[in-house]
Amino acid sequence: MSSETSVGARRTGVGGGGTPPPSGRDARAASPRIPAPQKPTRARRRPAVVALGLALVALGILASVSLTTTLGKTHKVLAVTSEIQRGQKITESVLVTVDLPTSPTLLEPVDATQFAAVTGQYASVDLPAGSLLTPESYTTELKPAAGRSIVGVALNPNQMPAYPPLHAGDSVRIIETPVSGGDAPVEEPLAIAAVVVEAHPAEIGDQQIVNVEVARDQAGALAARAATGRVALVLDTVASDGNG
């Protein structure tokens, strides 16, 4: 009986009771399938995008060439070599031409071709040494600034310094003096600070007319005293050389 059992075991499979391994076509059907490689997708080229890219490249090249060309160009403009105070005359000795790069700017410098036209004009603002001239920095007529007034004072030679001659921009004081032959004042006399705008000889006599600029609230007091002739001019600070 043991032999039959062993034979039955061999018929049903090794180890007994197991499922026999698949064979042939069944074995191939039971194994997992490997997916086939996908075909590579082709990127679609959009003509509009390509054209935009080419246009940007061309624009960059043009901008670079334009910048290089512009930086290499200059034009001559006018500048001043020394400080000029407002009201001073711009003389040929303080004018100079300089090369300015040609580039976009908010400034409007005066072209060097205007050298002769600018000579003899008056500074309408204070101009530090090295300043570029603009159309607003000079004028043919002197006008008082805001809050300022211009007063004319007639002076005899004994009422002002004999030297140096007065020039526009000089800082002066107009001092009230006592009556002729009177005693000197005990207290400090009235003194009004002013800036010379223009000085020229009077049409009659040997007096000199000095136009000075003062604070507006002191213009009345100065005009009243100048009318009496009881004033003297004291020179405190001389304007820059070559600006008279």
C-alpha cells in the first residue's frame, strides 16, 4: 500500500497536492507585460514667438550700437571759470567752452556759438565756478529777487571809497550820517546791508549813482535817507575779480 501512495504522490506532483507549473502558451500569458516605449513628441514651433524673439535680439543690437555711438559724441557748451554772484556782469574773461557728452538730459546748456551774445549779460542767479550756463542763468535786465528791492543812491566822492571801484555783486552797507557840521552820533548809526547791482556816473555833476539791492522791508528807510543826502557807503566784500 505504501508503494501505491508514493506512486500517487508522484502523479499528483512533487511534494504532494501542489498545482503543476504552467507550461508553454499559458506561461507566457501569465507573465507581466512590459509597456512599449512611447514615441517622442515633437515641440511645435510657433511662428509668432520665433518672430518676437528675433525682433528682441535685433532691438538689443541696435540699442547697443546707438549707445556706443552716442557716448562717443560731444558738443561744446558755455561754462564759467570763477564764481559770479547774481547781478554781476558776465565778462569774456570768465567764459569758457567745454565739451559735453551728447546724451539725453534735463539741462539746456548754452551752446558755445552764443559766446559773444552772453558776454556783457548779467547773472540772474548765483553761478559757482564751473557752472554750465543755461538760458535762465543770465539776463539783459536786472530784476530784484522775490522779497528784495532796488534803491538808487546818489553819492559824492566823499561819501564812498575812492578805491576799489564798485562792481555788481559787491557787499556794502549804507550808513546814516549826521547833518553837515553836526556832532558824531553817540549811538551806533543806522546801517542797511545791501548788494551793489550797478554803479555809474551821474549825468550831472561828479556824483555817482549806485543801485543797490536790499531787503524789501528796508527799502523805504534807505530811500528816505538817501533822499536827504545824509548817507555814506561802506564797502565790505568785493565781488570776484574779473566780473565787473
